[in-house]
Amino acid sequence: MKQDKTPPTLIMIFGATGDLAKRKLFPSLYQLYLKGNLSDQFAVLGVGRREWSQEQFREHVRSALQNSAHSNDQIELFIEHCVYQSHDVTDSRSYIQLKELANELDENFTLEGNRIFYLAMAPEFFGTITDHLKQDGLTDTNGFCRLVIEKPFGHDLPSAGALNEQIRKSFSEEQIYRIDHYLGKEMVQNIEVIRFANALFEPLWNSRFISNIQITSSETLGVEERGRYYETSGALRDMVQNHMLQMVALLAMEPPINLSTDEIRSEKVRVLRSMRPVEGKEVDDYFVRGQYGPGIVNGKEVKGYREGANVDAASNTETFVAGKVMIDNFRWAGVPFFIRTGKSMAVKSTKIVVQFKDIPMNLYYNKEHSLDPNLLVIHIQPDEGITLHLNAKKTSEGVNTQPVKLSYSASSVDGINTPEAYEKLLFDCIMGDATNFTHWDEVRRSWSFVDKISDHWESTKEESFPNYESGGMGPDKSHKLLADEGFEWWSVGELDK
């Protein structure tokens, strides 16, 4: 079913000549246009440092769409809505020119003064740009103004707080859309539906019936050309502080009063407040860090992290994190949420595995024949879907059982029409729906949890680095983390079979 059309909007993209805009933003906006979800009253104003002509910019957009779009039918019509201005983010004169061009587009396309400012740039420019947008009058319109910010939002709590304070001088919290593309993924958004729309699961979604929950996000790619950024970030700040903790919050939150943005965010914040803080030497009991060395990934030899460009030869930066998150509230007391994420690993996969407790006295268990636990597997990427692992009687004499799977694959059902994460989030932003964007309270809570871990790791050098081969699934210590609790990691590859 087709969604409503968006209101008239000017989408101003800072960093329009960069990789994110080319790979994600232009194709996502074009898909909205193709599907009839983007009003004809729209304009895309690309802003960048490069001295490009209008035709150079439009050729850049055209190339991006031809390489990614499933249909080229309306590319030229879409490009008629795209214009470019070369820009110096520190110079008020550039913003005055930008304001004049925005006003002109507002009149030409009847945009009613509605503006979205998308900062697809390095974080150090966020504050400077928002200051100028306010000071130089680009936010002075009769329509709505919204600010979209990519991660990272700061590199720790103090820097995030300073950035938030600076941005809030120009935009209110309701106008700020902190984008986390994981929250745009179909099956991440489906977590709430699976939980709250099924009588099969909601009564069981607590410590009485669930033994543990595992969240794995593994990548086969290494750090590649991002060494300079990664040296100051690491997997903890890059993945855990945002993507992983957001999934924990969605899995653990209480049912909201309703599905409004404020109520859902409120319940997520309550989860983040309930996470057991760990600091100092205690971190070693709850979290494991890893760094990949040389190895073989997808049949090809790859270098170790320390051999990459712009990486310290004795780097202490982690490329892998596994952790045990405990949520100290009534619903989840005693249930570990195990998370792991890493680069240069055996498979590219993001999965959630909910493991239910064994039946107290199972009539079908004996020494020769054990029973597999019941699992609910939520497949997030590269495939999307749900699998329920059960036990059933073998089709033979006797009472032996065998594991069976009930599966739903969103990829095979929706196929090519499954909205890409950025497409969904851009649509939500234009429509003014901030549900799947992170509130400052969420950012603040997640940084306060992560900072204690990073402080300990930065003060203690990991002598075993590199401690896992490329093409593996992380260091041995990550398996001990679960073994100490009587569990083991479910193999993400095996769960697909």
C-alpha cells in the first residue's frame, strides 16, 4: 500500500559531493520519488566545497542513480529538482548566497518555507554549520525547519554534551533528527511488532521464560580506508554506543502506552537507565575487546588492522567488542543480553537470537537424545526475516524428536520493494515522525554507559593484540564470556541453514 505523499520540502544536503550522499541519500530520495511518496513540490539543494557547475553536480547525481536505481525511467525528471552551490561552511557570505538560492527554490517549486538541513559531513563542522544557519537567517521561514545529523554525535559524553548545547542554540530538540540507519532497517522496526502484536510472545518476554538474548553484528570488511577515523573511535564507540544499545533498548523496553514518538522514546530511555553500569577492573568481567590480525576472508588473504593505512603499528584500538549487558529491572533481572560486533570476521550478518528456557521436566529428554532449546531468530541483514526453532517428533517409530524451523523471509516476500533504511528514515523526517531517530536522552545515557568501559580500556594496554584472525568470529575470551554463564554463541552461519 502506497504511503502518503510528503509535504513540500527543500532538502539541503551539506556534503553533497561526498560518498554518503552518492551511495545513500540521492538513491533513497529518488526511490521515494519513483514510488510517488515524494511530492512534486520538492527541491534538493546540494552544498559542497568543490567548485562544481550545475551540470557537473547533476551528472554526479545522475551517475549515483544509474548505478543504484532499479528503474531509470524518471531520472531526468528527478534531476530537474536538483541544484548545487559551492560553499565555505565557515563564511557567512556563503550562507547569505545559500539563503538567496533557497528562497528562489522556495518560490519556483512552491515549497512553503519547509526546510530540512542534512549534515552529511565530518562531525567537527556540525556546530559551525548550525550556528551559521541560525545567524544568517536560513531558519527564518514560515514553514518547518529540521536538522538531520549523522553519527558520531560526539566521541564521549562531555563532547556530545558540548555539541548538543551548541546545536540547541539554533534548533530545538523537536527539530533535531539524529539518524541511526539501523533504526531504519525493516526487521529492527519489526522488533516492536513481533513483541507487542503477538500473544504468542508478549507473555513470555521476561526473565521467567527467556534465558538469554544474543545480538551479533559482524562484518567481513576490515577498516579499509577509515584508519584515521577508527583509531579515535574503535568498535565500542562506532557500533556499541549507538546501533547495539539501540537494539537492546527495543528488545527490553516495556510496552508503551501508545505508539507515539514520546512514549516509545520514554520506554527506551528507561531501559538505558536500567543497564547495570560497569567500570574499572569490573569491565573485564563484562566486556571483551579484540583486534584482527592477518587471515583469510572469503578465500582472500587480508592484512591485519595494524598494517592498515593511518593506523598505529602498536595500536590499542579494538575492532571487536563482546559484552554482557545486565538490565536491573523487574522484567529482566538475571537475564544476560550478550552483544558482539566486529570487523574482518567470517560472515556479514546482523541477527538477534532469543533463547527460551528449557522446560523444567522434559519427558522427551534422555541421555542418548538431547533437545535443542527453542529460539526466536530475527534476521536483520543481509537477509530479513524471522525463524522460530522448535522441536517436533521424527517421522519414524518411537518418540525421538528433531529440530524444525518455521520461517518468514521478508526478503523473498517483498524482494526488490523492501525500503532501504535511509529511504524509510528520510521519509519519516520529511513527514515529521521522529520515532526512529535518537533523542538526546538516549544519546546521553548510552555515552555514560560506554564511557566507563572506554576509560578502562584506554588506561590498560591489551598486550594480546591482535587476538583474532581475520575470517574468524572474534577472540577466544568472547566465548568464555558466555561459557561462564552456561551458554554459548549461536553460530550466525548455522542459523541460516
